[in-house]
Amino acid sequence: MSNAKNKLRIATTSLAGCFGCHMSFLDMDERLVELLEHVEFDRSPLTDIKHCNPCDIGLVEGGLCNADNVHVLREFRRNCKILIAVGACAINGGVPAMRNHFSLRSCLEESFLNGVGVENPQIPGDVELPLLLDKVRPIHEAVQIDYYLPGCPPSADEFLSVLGDLLAGREPALPKKLIHYD
Amino acid sequence: MNDMSKDANPVIPDTIYIDGHEIPFTQGQTIMDAAFAAGIYIPHLCHRPGLTPHGSCKLCTVDIHNRIAASSATDRRTHTKFAVDADSRSVSACTTPAAAGQQISSNTPELNEVRKTITQMLFIEGNHLCPSCEKSGDCTLQAVAYHLGMLDGHFPQFFPRREVDASHPTVMLDRDRCILCELCVRASREMDGKNVFAIAGRGTSAHLIVNSPSGTLADSGLETGDMAVHICPVGAILIKEHGYEVPIGRRTFDLHQVGEIGLEKVVLAKARHIDE
């Protein structure tokens, strides 16, 4: 850990996502060992650190579906020099945004009152539960985003390419061939 | 349709210049036709060789530079009291006839940036959620966005609520993905001889309608073999039960770039007469 000061500090989070982007990140397999020579993780599901410290890079998966998502996103923006929207959901709401077709009330009623196999039907209202947003939103509608990494999910190669560029002090860029939204 | 070539008078080949390349053309060809024949890709969504050009998507916007070829009697900017640069004008390549000596810019950073903005507006105006769309990988809107290096929608998402028509036994219509290119409207009218589709409403309320007594596809004369069913550049008109025969990752634009000439099939069908 002697060169810890020179390591880039990275925070990651999954908001209204499926953790698929995180799983894809881990698909870099043994290359993760090499990467860890150059980076260290701050707040992330990988470290279980609960709050973000000042970081170089924030990777945000998922869009905004509830008040907690907005809170976490703002914490990331405050603490990360570079914020990257990772994956389809962060960029345009993705599959969770398909609920935008329906009113929030009808979504809740379908899940908790009228759904198949529901017992003791009631819509959860505990104060500890974050309030749902009326619509699922992409993250660039709430905070400034520095870079976008599309894909559902982006491949491990794409993560490595972007981090490699940032480690080398280059502007992250992907060959057009690697850009995909699915 | 191709009366030109049968004409007794020989057609006079002539030349336009696209991004400095000499491009031959024959009288009657549009800038898009000439570019296509010469293997030069101009981004487009609402155009398909063989159908009447529509000029609505504006992705094929190019700049014509030299004044003589650029201005015409109908160029109303020359009549305004404001100073305008009438030396160059922006036109749709798919509707503008090629004229000898035109100096045309197409593949420039400025035009590609405008094209990207147009594409972003198409994305945010509808519900284009690629991971949940069975057209993903075969979608021209998506492929054009890749071509232009689009990474995000930039503008706030509309998330409009639009109707799905799943009434037809073999074809479905998901208006969420419709970009109002009118390819199906023209294919149905000009090739299928059926006139099944039309656009109704204005501005953000514009939407695809079905010409049938109930307004649904089930009631229309649409059949799986119709060109209108196959021509949709996005996932708005889909053939049921065939969506995943080619796996994601092996589809047209997974393996090719949209700019490769020859991907787009040229419509060969002869226009059918209404009582045929």
C-alpha cells in the first residue's frame, strides 16, 4: 500500500439498475488484479463502504426511481471529480423506465394489491422506505455527467478501456465498433 | 418508374462534388441517388431507394456551396431584408436534384453534429429502450446513432404514452418506437397498393394511424408479405413470433456499420395498381 497515494480512487453504485453493469465490470476477471495495482475502491457494493469520500472517478449504474437514488447521486457528484453514467438505465432510464407508461399508483396497485398471489394486500408506507419518483429518470437530468458509457451492459473491455484512458490521463474514447445500446 | 433509361435520348452524365469527390450523375437523380450509386453514405432514416423521397427526417442534410447551383427562384432568403449567406444553403440530399457543378459538403464535423442532435431528439421524443426492443441490432435508428457516435439523449426524455396495436394475428404496431418516417405509409401506398398507414395529428401529437374501420391492424388489409411490414427502420412494426430468430450480437448492425453501402435493400417491386 506504499503507493496508495498514486492510485485512482473509484466509487461505484447501482441506483435503479440490476447490478448487471457491476457484474460485467467483474467480467474483467484476472485483469482485475492488474487494475487494482492502479486503482482502489471507495464507496461501492464491492467494498460495502456506505458513504462516498473524495474520489477521482464515480461509476453510476442505473437511473433515478426514488428519492434515495437522487440523494446517492448527489453524494457522488459532490465527491467525484469525474462522474460516468454507466449503462442504458443511467443514460436513458432503461428497462425500469418502462413503468413510465403507467401511473405510479397503478404500478403499486398491480404489485401490492392486485398482483397474482398477493397475500394481505397493502401498499407499503413505512417512513424508512424511500419515496418513489413519479417517473424513472436518466441521471443526467439531475446532475452534470462527465462521460457516458452505453451498453446493457457495457462489456468488461469497455470498462477497462475507459479506466485505462483515465489512468493514462487521456480523454476516454471508444472505437465506434464498441458502441452499443443493447 | 424507370422511363428515363428507356428514353430514346441518351442521358447525359454529369458531375457533382461531394466532400471534394467527383460524383457522376444522370439527369433526374437526386444528390442521394448519385451518392448512393457512387458508394458514398449520407446518413438517412426516411429514405429508401425506390420509394418517393420524403425529406422529413433531415438527417441527409448537406450544404451546397456555390451560389449559382445553390440559389433558385424559390430561395426566399434572397428576398428578405436581413443579410443572409445565400452562397451556401442546406438541403435534404434525398429530395434535391443533382445539378452540374454542385459543391456539396456532407461528412463534416458541423453537419454530423447537427445530425447527432436530430437523432438525439428522435430518441428522447419516443420510448427507445434498446435492451427491451426485439429490433435491437437490426434497427437503423440505433445504427445511425452508433455511426454518429451518440452516447446519450442529451435532452430531457419525453416518455410519451403511446398506444400499442397487437390486434393483428401476425403483425404488431408499437408506436413507442415510431419515428414518423412514413416509409410504411409510402410502401403501403406505392408498392402494396393498400394505403394501410397514415400520419395524423400535429407536432408532438403526430402519430401513425391505421386506415381501417376500427382503426386497428386486425381490420386492415395488411399481410405479413407486404413491404410496409418489412420496411420499418425501427421496432415499430414487427412480425410476431420471429423476433429472436437471429440472436442479439449476430444481427445486421452487430456485424456491419450502417455506412456500408449495399446493406439497404433497394425496393424492386413494381407499383401495384389499386384493382390488381
